[in-house]
Amino acid sequence: MEFTDKDIVQLENFWKGNISEADRLALENRFETDLEFRKKAGELKLFTEGLKVLKEREMRKHIKDINTKLPPFDPPSSTNWLKIGIVALAIALAAFAVWFFTIREEVQPLSPMVAAYFEPFEPLGFKMGEDSNQRLKEALSMYAEKKYDKAIPLLQNSFIETKDSMPLFYKAVSLLAVGKSSEGQSVFEQMQYSSSYPIFRDASQWYLALTYVDTQQNEKAANILRGITKGGYKSKADDLLKKL
Amino acid sequence: MTLTAFLEQLESNGSKVLETVCAESRNPCIGWLLNRNKTYGVETAEDIFTDAVLILWQNAQQGRIKPSDTQVQTYLMTTCRYIQNNQIRKTPMEADFDKLLTELADQNQDERLDKEVYLNRLEWALEQLKGNCSIIIKGFYLEEKSLEDIAKMCGLTYESAKSLRFRCFNTLKNLFFGKK
């Protein structure tokens, strides 16, 4: 038996589900009763489905060809970790270079003349016992141990917390001790007039002079030193003045 | 690329858009698959990705994908996950065809036909068709184009294309079954 064109259209519509209810029932009934028709219909379906599989395979091959033309997938491997390591090392070296040539410049050792005269101010606050708060105690403890890098941020925080000029003064001395004369200078410039503690006002003048010497502003230093006419710093001031 | 853009470009330049999709999504999808299943090799992951792109293409052709702002890459990763979770190693048409071969063998109490032999013969028969016959059969059955579109492509009237479709289909069947 051969299918007519009408049979083919009807079967194709049946498989697509694009058929009226009456036609569907009629076809299903024919499948039940006409085994030859059912077998031929099965063969026709296999044939048309086979064509679709061929298309699918062709398309799959096409997609595979597209992927083949792309650069091969590079899975993370030891080679990649090596690359990452080299990049990390390069970044670390670059950061070190930046620090060495820029930031580090600000942390030069004190000039020999200043170093000869510089002595850290006695940590009075450290002896204040219960009168000082815990943060200030810890900060002055660091200062007393000459751990200035650790003391500086603690003193800064203590100043923010208490608004007291004492931690600010010790911070400025610490800055001078680690060679950050310019930073210390601006603090001493304020404190020589405004500190609520006279002892810090006098000391601020002395340390301010040292920062001027360290930053090669000898004229400014000399003016300050001439103003120290009494107190514990007078003899040192006179001595330094002679050397400028 | 969003699904909306994909569907628009598929309409105008199907092959090019598939190249773009593969270039954008291949490495992220393969990396994701390898990360998800440590037993996979790159080749297996590439196969799954290829199947996912094929399913994307088929679903788009059959109107099963709606335009949306969803990224094609997300769609592909979801499909990859589906393939991976269900251990599917056959594409939809192949799976249907396998099922049909088994059903027919059971129904007719025959030996199951060899799939590859069947498909190789069908491919050979298809290659024997020339001219409009080849365009009509491939256009109608493989590319699922409408007869109206095929008629325009061949410069035929709709009725001529319809008549030719049946004639060419019978030619193909006769070639396949070895009838003159």
C-alpha cells in the first residue's frame, strides 16, 4: 500500500497535534483496525524523524566547528598559578618601589645635628596611673618603649577621644623621633601657644626648633631658640644656636 | 547578550549569532561545568556545552523561547546543569528517534533497526536529490520552513511547490528503500 498526498498531510498534522478531534479519533481507530496502515505510518514517521535527526547532527557539527575555531579552553593549572604568582610578585615589587621612592622619603633619619640633641620627652602621662584612660596608658606605654610607629595612631585616637593636648604633644614628639619632622612641626607650631600644659608649651618650642633644623629652616630655628630664655631647655638652646 | 537580542539576530543572521554566543559563553560555561564536576575532562564539558547551544537553537526555532532580558549565558548554564543533572547524553531529536525505533520494533515484532545504518542511508538518499527537490525537502523537513517561503525561494507558485513536495518526498523514499 502507498500513501496518498492527503494521507501524508493528515499523518503529519496528527503527529504535530494539529488535527481536529474527529480526524484524530478516525485515525486512531484506523491504527487499531488496519495493521498494514499502522506499520506504514510508523515507517513514515521514522523516515521524517530521521530527517530531523540528520538536521540536528548537521547543526551539532556546525556548533562544534564554531567552538573548534575559538581559542582552546585554558583550565586553571599550575602554569596559571605560576603566572598569578609572577603577577603578585611584580605588584609587590612595584608597591615596594613606590614606598621606597616616595613614602620612605618622608621617614628619613634625623639629621646628625638634630639626632645629637633629640631626646624623647619623659612620658609623664604614663605615671598618671588611674587618672589617665586605658587607651592613653597603652599609647604612652608604647611611647615609653620607643615603639613610636605603634604609639602614633594610639595617641591620635586618644586625642580625638579626649580633646586633650597631652596625647597630641607626645604624638608630635613621636613623629619627630621617626623622622617625620614636617608632620611633627605643624603640631608643635600650634602647641607652643595653645597647650593647656605650660610644660608642653615650653617643650614644644624646643622640639619645634629641632624640626626646623631638621628641615633646613635654620633661620626659623634660630628665632625660636633665641626665645627660649629660661627653663630646662635654655642651655641646650644656646648650644644649638651657636652651631647653626 | 540577552535572549531578546539573540532571537532578533537569529532571525537576521543565524550563523553569526551562534558564533557570538559561543565566543561569549563557551569558556564561562566550561569552567563552571569543570568546577561543578571534578570528574569531567574538558572534552566532556565541551560536549555538554555544544548540546546546550543546540537545545537553545532548537527551542528558539520552535518558538519555545520568549524574548526577555535573561542573558543567553544564564540560559546555557541552566541547560548545562539540566543535561548534567539528568545525565542526558543524547540530544532531543536523537532521543526521540531512538525511542521510536524501539517502539516500532516492539509494535511490529521486528528486530530493532540499526540507527546508524538507517541514518547513513537516509543521508545518502538526501544527497541524491538535486535542484528544487533538494531545496524543497531540506527546507520543509530539515529547516521546517513553510511551503509559502520555500515556493518564493524557488520562484514557484504555492501549488507547484506543494505538488513538488510530495513528488520529491516519494523520490526520496524510493531512493531510501531502493525502489525504482
